[in-house]
Amino acid sequence: MKSCLAVAAIVLVGVGSLAGCGTDPKSSMGFTLPDGNAKQGETLFTSFQCYECHTVAGVTVPESQSPDQTIVRLGGEVSRIKTYGELVTSIINPSHRLPNRYHAEQVTTDEGASQMTNYNDVMTVTELIDLVAFLQSQYTLSEYEPTVYPPYY
Ligand code: HEC
């Protein structure tokens, strides 16, 4: 009987801690990438023709040949650097979150999905890692400028 209670307690604690931490099995917790080769990533950006729909702040990339395509700027000054997880998600699951600086209709298809090309069956994991390393190195943190309030009399 005692051991039964002990087991029940352990199970309860286990369930409790699971619920408490809220560890969603689909959580990205524990996600980490090996170091990528940013230089190689820059080359891949051109070979995968990402430039058809993107520019990268401060980097010279070929010009888009798709005049009707919304050009989404990557890199540059941001208030928070994009994490590896966010960049990987943007590439392998682009519809997951659309950048809020564009109107949805500028970056989505009629069905509401991202206009971005699906590379999941053509890109190797190494290529993905290198692209992410390249892109992440292009973001800089914008300086925080405190609001200057005039003196109050
Ligand atoms: C046919 C057009 C198209 C191509 C080609 C394309 N993208 Fe995109 N991409 C988009 C659009 C549109 C968005 C904005 C909507 C979204 O987030 O899915 C986007 C979003 C992104 C974002 C997130 C931007 C942000 O600020 O949230 C990243 C990162 C990205 N693309 C990387 C790439 C890379 C790397 C390639 C090449 C391997 C590529 N894209 C090729 C259209 C494209």
C-alpha cells in the first residue's frame, strides 16, 4: 500500500511538473544548430536565387528579375537580432509568421500562404545552416535612443 502511494506521488509530481513547465512537445526548447559558414551562405543566397524576392542590407546581390514581386529586405538594423530558430523557421516554414512591416497581401498568395519558394526538398541541412549563419551576421542591433522629455515647469 505504502509503495503504491509512493508511486502515485511520483506520478503526480511528474505530471505536475510537466504541466507546470508547460513543455509543449512541439516547443523549440533544446533546438541548436552547429556553426555555419557565413561566406558559403552568401554564395548560396545567389545560387538559390533568394535575391529574386530579397535584398540584404549592406550586401551586393544580383537584381531581381521579377518586377511584380514584393522585395522583402533582410538584415540591417533591428531592435532584436533574429534567432537561429526564427531564421530556420522563416526558411523551412515561411507561412508560420509573416513580417509585420508588410501588408499581408503584399507577401502572401491568394490562399494566404507565404509567397516564398519552398526549398524543403532541394536544400541540404548544411546549406540551411550556412544560409542562416550568413543572414544572422547581417542583422545589427539598433541603438536604444531614450526619449528626451522637455523640462516640466
Ligand atoms: C518567390 C519569392 C521568394 C524567394 C525566392 C525567397 N523568399 Fe524569403 N520571403 C519571401 C516573402 C514574400 C517573405 C515574407 C513572408 C514570409 O515571412 O514568409 C519572405 C521571408 C523571408 C524571411 C523572413 C524575413 C523577416 O523579416 O521575417 C527570411 C529569413 C527569408 N525569406 C529567407 C529567404 C532565403 C534564405 C531564400 C533563398 C533560399 C528566400 N528567402 C527565397 C519570398 C521569397
